[in-house]
Amino acid sequence: MASEKTKELYRILMEKGYPKEFCAEIAYKHMNTDYTAGRMLAYLYRVSNPRIEDLVDEMLAILSDRQQIMQKKEMEQAQAVMNDVYRNGL
């Protein structure tokens, strides 16, 4: 089930005249979380008519940032478990 931001992203991309298949790929496959769709929407509101290449570049940057955030959270969680083991033992 697509979120409201994902649906809005698809609608905005279509309104800007990008091909339907491209819009669906971006919105529903790659930018399908509130975080990623929100970031892409912010980009589209700042940049009036980006080329497809620029849009894809921004999408890749957003996905890279999201991946780094997820890795950081995983490392923080693992460190919290290790700290608990150090404090309380196994």
C-alpha cells in the first residue's frame, strides 16, 4: 500500500511531464517510504524542471543517505547490546 507522500510524488512527477513508467519506478519502487518520498518532493519543489539525469542522481543520493542512516542505527543498537554485556555480563 503506497503512502500519501508516495502518491503525491507520483502525481507531481506526472504533472512535470516525465514518462509514466519512469514516474512509477521512482515513486513506487525506489522512493516508497515517507522519508525518501518527502526528500524527493522537497527536491522537486526547490528545482522547477530537473532533467531526468538530475532526478535519478538525486534519487541515488537520497537512497545512499537512507542506507547510511540505517547502518548507523544498526551499529548503535549493536553497541548498546555490547555495553549491556559489559555492564551486566552474559
